[in-house]
Amino acid sequence: MPINVSIVIYKHTVAEIRPLVDVLRGSEYVSEIFLIDNSPLEQEEFVDLGVTYIFNNKNIGYGAAHNIAIRKTLEQHVAYHLVLNPDIVFKTEILAKIDDFMNNNSNIGLLMPKVYYPNGEIQYLCKLLPTPFDLIFRRFLPKAWTKKRTDVFELRASGYNQIMDVPYLSGCFMFLRTESVRKVGLFDERFFMYPEDIDLTRRIHEKYRTVFYPQVSVVHQHAQGSYAVGRLLFIHMKNMIKYFNKWGWFFDAERRIINKETLKQLK
């Protein structure tokens, strides 16, 4: 079935984006590629890549920018929409495998593949629904103090070698069944950046399966900017506060139930 793709860029160059666009254009499954530009200056050269280039004239945020493309996918009644980071690298053929798996499992609303760092290490992006400790407090403590809890939070005991239903999947590669987004809603635009993937995965998880699919893999050149840059750390904290204001800080019965069921499937 056809797939639309959206990539949100910010001060990227054509040279940086071209390899990813070439991979997408090499797939017979990809219908339309949306390049949503949150940069301060327009770059018309992106149109030459054979994409639908949309310039926002300001940084409206990650989720809000992807929503522009997802709304068009909903209007077109295209079966699948892939939310993609610009720093993802993969081989064209994985899209056919994912498409086939989704076609044979209509109860899956969202899928994420196995994700590696460029050096070949696994990125542990399958997570439980977070508590304030998991997203805010632990970053200020020595890793040795929080390792055991982090291992559970990131489902490391699974070995990342089996198909799993996971309530929090990373926004770097979100393969969405369009029907699921139509039912639960788009990215929550109150979040400028960071927790929008947690929020959307959680809402889809309530009505569909949200699946980690390790039979295919991608490389993510993830920089963890909020750990390194003061301004990004402030944005991270501000949006995490919004997330917990929405779902609950320390009293979140649904979180407790979902996390318990997630861990149960791994035993």
C-alpha cells in the first residue's frame, strides 16, 4: 500500500537531506515526500529533490510541522504515513518488509524498527510510559545510581531481538497506520519538542498495537542535544512538565496498568 513520508528540517542543507530523499524515492511504495522546513530562511533548492517542500517561516515545533503533512495524508486517504528524522539512514527494501507486515497485521497502529547508532550499538528506544523520575529527575543523578531502573524503563531484558508491544516508541522513525491517527488525533501541538512521541504512542496504544519490529533496522545519528545544550535542556524540561500536567505526575493509574502489562509480555 502507498506510503507518504514527512521529514522536518531546521537549518539543514540540500546535501544533508539528499541521501535520505534518494532512498525514499527508490521505493515503489513511497507516494509523496513532504519536506517541512522550520528554518528562518527559505531554500527553494529543496524542490529540486522531487519533494513537496513546505516552508513555515519559523520554527513551529516538531509535532506541529509533521501534522501539516499528516493532515494531507489523511485528506488523500493514503494507507500509511512515515514520520522520519532527517538523520536516519536505511536501505530502501525495509519499507517493503514493513508494508507487508503492517498489511498482515491490521491491529497495529504504529511500528518502529530496530535502531542502531552509527558505531553499531543498539539504541534502546523501546520504553515504558515514563514517570517524572524517568524523564526529569534521573538526568541529574549519577548513572550508576539509576542503572537498574533505567534498564527496566528501556526494556533491556528483552534483548531487543523480539517483536514487542511497547507503549513509548521513538519519534525518529514512526510508521503510522493513517487510520489510527484519524481515530486518536495528530501530534499534540502543545509540545514544541521531545514528549510528542510519548504522547502519540500512548494514545495509539490505547486502541491499537504499537510495535517494535526488529526484523528490519535503521541507523540514527542521534546527538541527544538536550543533554549538551542549555537552551535545549530548558525546552526539554518545559515540555516534560506539560506532558505530566496532561497525563498525571505521580498518580497515573493507566500508566501503572500499561507498564505492568508491557513487562508481563516479556516474561
